[in-house]
Amino acid sequence: MTKRNKKIITQIAGLVISVGLLAFLFYKVDFAELAAALKGANYWWLIPNVVLIMVTMVFRAYRWRHMVRPIRDIGMSRLFSITMIGFMANNVLPFRLGEFVRAYSLSSKERVSKSAALATIFVERIVFDLLALLIIFGIVLLISPLIVFEELKIGAIITVCTGLLGLAFAIYLSSRSRRDSHILAKILGIFPRGIRPTIENTVSKFATGLEFLQNWRRIFWVTFHTFMIWVIMGLSNYFILLAFGWYDLPIAASFVILVVVSILIMVPASPGFIGVYHYGTVLSLAFYGIPREEALSCALVMHATQFLVVTLVGFYYLRREHLSLREIEEGAEQQIKNQVEQT
């Protein structure tokens, strides 16, 4: 099967999942009640929600600055611009290309190696964000009387252990010389001699993006910003709950939505996480006895607000950088291709 065919199949699978979940959510829904819930919402509460969404994006840019500073000191305005473009791309492009768009934009605009740029994003998303999310999940389990499947608890423990191992390996890569590393030498030994220098060079460039892990002060600030991002995101959800008049819901409910949705959007879906986002929100609110029509109306507003704010601001910065959507998509895809060929 060609790469093009695999790409098409993956896109179709994501679309089928999104459409299937939306069909399930809207099946036997009382549309009159859904419309009434949407009409009765107090949309003034969207203002603090939007403000907090943008605050999280500022924190993301600050966090990224701490991660890339050992490579190159890049201004906040530039990093914020690239961050917004990347998250916009996640909303409109398939395969979560936004992460590669960020790496492509950083490497093309600021002369940072693509491997190093990808390394910072990899550690940011797969290690720090994942660990913070699961810690928040653990706290929610302690303070919220939710019935959680034993398998979910076991899965969370396994994921935490995986994240910690990933962090340990990242710190190891950042602190050891590539040529003096016996472990790396053993790993390279399984590959043909002719391609070992290429792999070693790629790993070396990748490790450059992890240099911030050699400084405990930077690790602290990255960790601090990570938790601020997720806490503020959880708080932003709460204002949507208030918009629908659910003043009696505990604030923990907004964090349950945050955790469940964040886990479910890892499932392949259409761009913008359509379907999986809505299903996660409805599922979370069902824990608190919210009827499907009301929960679905909340999901529609919550997703639309985040989607529109991030996408519109991202497109603004895309135009300001004199880039096109096609250009960043092709650049990100070429970057993926180059990484695969190098490794």
C-alpha cells in the first residue's frame, strides 16, 4: 500500500469516527429541547472563557521560550505567533499536523534545526502535558465522587509510568554526549553500518532540543507553565457551565471535561476533533446527571468557542507572517517525510 493510500484511508477513518460519534450523539435527541438550551444560555459568560483561552496560549508561548532558549533566544511575539498558527493548523489540517507546523515555522523563521524544534514539542506534549493532565486527573478522582472503572485507573497508572520513563530518557539524552553513550552505541549496533552516522546525527540534533532539561531552573518554569496552562483551561470550561446556569455543579466538573476530552482527542478524527470532543463533553456531564440535550448544547458551545477563537487568531498570524495554509501544510508534510527518511 502506498503512502498516499494510507493517508487517504487514515483521513477517511477519522472522518467516519467523527461522523459516527456525532450521529450517536444526535440520535433520538429532542431538537426542541436542544434549541431551548442553546437559546437560554447566558453568552456573556463566554467573555471570560475567551480571555482564559488566550491566556493559556500566552502561557504556551512562554513555556516554549524556556525550552528553546538554550538553542536560540527567540522573542515572545514570534513564539506566540508560531504557537497560534500551529494550533490553528490542528483545527483545520488532518493528522494533527499543527505540531509539525510549529516545528516547520520555528526552523524556517528562526534557523533552529527541525529535529531540535520537534524535540521541544515532543517533550512538551508527550511528557509534560501528559503528566500534568494525569496528575490533575488523579486530583479530580480524590475530590470528586465519580465512579471510575478499574481498567481506567490501571491505564492511568501505566500512562504515568510511561510519561515518567519518557521524561527520564529525555533527561538522559540531554545530559549525555552522543559518542560517549554506551546505550546509544548498543542501539545503533542493530542498524546497518552505512546508516548509523545519519541516525546518530539525527539523535544528536534531536538532543539539542532537550538541552533545557540540563537546567533545573528551566525545568521548574516549564513545569510551572504546564500546570498553569491546564488549570486555566479547566477554569475556562467552568464559565461555559455557568453560561448554561449550572451553578450547582462543582468546579471539578470542568476538570473532568478537560481530562476526558483531552484523552479522547487522541483518537483519530476529523480536523478540529469534531465528534470526539463533543462525545467527551457529553460523557463527562452525564456523570453529573446532565440530560443529553443540555449536555450536547454545552458541548457545541464549548467546542465552537475554542475552535473559532484559536482558528481566527491563528489565521490572523498566518497572514501577518505572509504564509499560506498550503505552504505550511506542505512544509509540515515534507518535514515528516525527512524525519522518516533520516531514521
